[in-house]
Amino acid sequence: MQGEALRQAERFLEAAEAYRRSAEAERASGRPRMQDLAAKLSKAAAMYEQLARYDEAERLLREALAIQRAVLREGHPDFVTYLNNLAVLLRTIGRYAEAEPLFREALAIQRAVLQEGHPDIATSLNNLGALLYTTGGYGEAEPLYREALAIRQQALPEGHPDIALTLVNLANLLKASGRLGEAEPLYREALAIWQQAQTEGNSDIATGLNGLAELIYTNGRYAEAEPLIREALAIRQQALPEGHPDIALSLGSLAALLETTGRYGEAERLYREALAIDEKVYGREHTSVATSFNNLAGLLRTTGRNTEAEPLYREALAILRQALPEGHPSIAASLNNLAELLRATGRPAEAEPLLREALVTLQQALPEGHHDIATGLNNLAALLATTDRTSEAEPLYREALAIVRKALPEGHPDIARIFNNLAVLLKTTGRFTEAEPLYQQALQIVQGSQTPELLWTVQGSLADFYAAQSQRPLAIFFGKQAVNTLQAVRQNLAAAEQTTQQAFLKSKETYYKHLADRLIAEGRLPEAQQVLEMLKEQEYFEFVRRDLDADPRQTQAGYNAFEAEQLQVYEAGSRDLARLGAEYQALLALEETTPLSAAQQARLEALLPELDAAKLQFNAALQQLL
């Protein structure tokens, strides 16, 4: 079979070898047709790119480009293809400084020799825009994407796949800029184009699905995001060769969602698989590898393995500082990650300069009001609060809260996180009356958010809040809630390595010990003993007792008769609140992409008073506990 037939059959390695043999035959012919030779080399390189064999692809593309520079006159339009091909590969492997002048040269040639509005100009605009987006130049990239989109919509037939790709690129940029409401309809329009064209299984569709899923995830709609991420992963695994870096992208997206929703064992496996792919494809100095390091380190930190996480965070930061221009938002995110670990492990003096650098970077690189700026403010405020600088911390928390309430949908987990953090600060300064409603708002959000880490944090904070006011029954109630949330996560970790389970429990043992202390102070010794039993080493359970009912991971903190009665009311209120909130957010999301039917509009309007009533019921349940 010839190279083209093998390519169409997706037998990429055989196709690459066929194209190379054809090129060598051309070279050995005595009087080679140099442009044909360059074309064959370029085709072979494209097949190696499909296989993520970038070193071989680069050698062939550079040879093809050198041939065309020698053969074609300066500014020849055919030369642009070879410039773009090499630049795209260099961008893919993270050599952005080498790629940019090639993209700019290609665009300049096309603007000079082609008619305004030619589709090939759109290709070069899109390529340069993608590089600028990757290197954090959102302001320069957006007009290029918009010009490319306008050209393609004018020059190409309606529903052309290239229009869909440009829509996704623009949507990715808007999402990164924090303009989530503008991005979502573009993703959905692109997917509609691909569906209409019946290009099912195309890896480009996976790009759109993954982008839309990440946006929905960012908005806190985890149940809606998960099937989209899984579909994108399945498409990529079917359409791309094993070990392709785009598969690693989808693995990382799915792992992030699993981590957020408390499925740490499965998430870790996927993070490690993604990292293995990235390291094999790119080596250890690529931004994708840094992303995988950051992702895995975050999970290790959540599960109590800080000593394993720290070197990954440091290596990720070093890679990003080397690969990206100064002031890139990804560097700020990496600074924040490392600083948060340093703060959590008692090294605030090391953490503070990193947090301040991260915040300045985010404020300079991102549009005012971007939710990532709120993250930087929140993290710096947390450090200031833990180092007794509460007067400096409070305005930062309040600024962060104002940003997320404007930038993110009502009921987003990040809003709950800052409510909780600000409430803790107010509690620390003795302002209990101001703190309590913030705790309750945080609790309303997290009860239905599918984010166990945030749920046990808020429940534990409420336990400490009521304990500080000597309201031990309430402190015990919320302490039991926090412990039972942790116990559910331990059950999900049951298949993980023993060291992972032990590290997780060790990092969370204060929740158990505080609850036990409060039970003892109330004279409820059997309940305290039950809680302390949960802290027993897993080896003791497995090799001594061998009693499934005694498995410390399976136990839940029991409630007395009064607590059980109140819990029933409390959980009913929280379920209603979560159900109505999810329905409301789903209709709002739908309204952004398509006109609602009369019935849907009526339901949206009816949901507001129902939500208000559910909030009142939930608060009444809390007051009854008081």
C-alpha cells in the first residue's frame, strides 16, 4: 500500500515509512524534484506527529523547510505551509520562542500575497492565536481568533468543521479569561456543527467535549461534566494511537473531577497514567509534564502525603519558569500550589513571598474580576490570618468573596470556601454574630456540591465555632458530620495502598480527636470510644481482628435520639436545597445556549421562591439544633 492509503487506514507508522521510502527514492533518482521531495518529507513528518514521535517529525520538517527556502522565491505562498507545519510542532513540544517568528512570518506572507478574507489567512491567524493563548497573551490572541472566525464564517460553507475548531479555540480563550458565560455557547455551537456533519469519533470533537466539560466543571456542575469528559476520553482512546498526549489531557481532566468529588484512589491512578504518557512523549521539561506534576502533587497533598507532593510542586514550578514567559498565569498557579503546601506544613515565611508574587502576576495577567485572582487573594489572606495579621487578611477575604460572587454562579463551591474562611477569621477575632451566618451560607452550598473535602472542612469549622462558644452539643453534632464525611472517603480509599490510607487518616486525625474530646467532656464515653476506634491502624484490623463489622473505615459515628431526630429534619432540608439548586443552575446554563420553552421559563421563575423556602427550611433546621 502507498502512503496515502495507509494514512487513510490510520496505519500511521506504516504510512510514515512509506512516505520516507518515497522521499529517499526521489532523492536517489539523480535529478530529484525538490518540491516533491519536500512534500513527501512533510507528509512523513505528519504521520510521526500522529504517533507523538516529535524528534523524527522535527528533523523531516526542518529538511523540508530548508528545501523550500532554497527553491521558492521569498514570500512565495506555498512556503507558508512549511513554516506553519514546523511552527505547530514546535508549539506542541513547548518551544514557543522558536515557533512564534515562524507563525508571524507565515501570516505576513499571506497578508501580502492573498486576497483579504482568504481562508488560508484564517489558518495562520488561528495558529498564531493559539501560540499567544498558550503563552498567556490573551489580549493579543482574542482579535486574531475573532478575525479567523469571521473569515471562515464568510468564506466556508455553513457547518464547516474548520469553523467548529475556531469556535473551540475562541471558547478556550474566553474560559481562561474568566468569561465563562461567553464561552459555553461557543462550545455548544461547535459540537452542534460536528454532530450535524456526522463526524462521530473524530478527535476534534473530543477537544470540544473536553473544553465544554472543563467549563462546566469550573462552574461547579460536576455531575453534568463527568459524562462529557468520559466521552471525550473514549473518543481519543479510540481515534488516537496509544500513548498520545491528547489522551493524557483527557485522563487529567477526568482525574481532576474524580479528585474534587472525593474519589481519590481512581483519580491518582489516572494522574499517574497521564504523567507517564507526558514524560514519555515530551521528556521532563515540558509544560504538560509540569501540569501533570502539579495535578498529582495536589492529590498527594489532599491525601496527607506532603513529603511526596513538595518535590513535584518544586519541579513543576521550575519547568514553568523555564518554559513560559515571565508573568504567565500558569506560573502564578504553580506558585500558589507550592505556597499553600508550605503554609500547611508550618513554613509561612517561605510561603508568603510566593503568594505575593502569584497575586501580582494574576492581577497583571488576567482581566479584573477573574476568579483566579480571588484564589490568590484567598490564599494570601489565609496565610495572613494564620500569622495573626487578621486586620490585613479580612479585606483580602472580602475582596475575594466579592469577585467569586460576581464571576461564578450562585452556589459555587469556591464561594462556600471563602464564606468559611472569612467566618473562621471572624470567629478568631471574637465576632461570633457576624461569623455564624457565613458558616450557614457555606454549609447550604456544600451540602449538595459533591465536594467532600470542602464539606468536611465546613462541618469541622462549624464544630470548632460552636465549641468556642461552649455549645458542645452542637459542636458534637457537626463534629460527627465531619467524621462521617471523612469515613465515606476512607471507604472509597479502601482499595488504595496501605501507606496512602494511613497518610490520609493521619492528616485528618484532629477531626476525630476533637470530636472524642468533646464527647468525653459531655460524659459520653462509649461514643468517644467508638470515634477513637476509627483511628486504629488498618494492619490491626486486617491481621488481628478480621471482623468486617469492626473495620474502622466502615464505621460511622452514631447519633443519640435527639441528634437523630434533628438529623432527619436537617438532611431533608439539605436534600431539597441541593435538588432545587441543581435544577435551577441547569436551567440557567441551558438559557445561556438556547431559548427556553414556555414551560422551562415558567419553571425557572417558580424555582426562585421554592429555593428561598428551602433555604428557610434549612436554616430553621439549624436553628432547631441550636
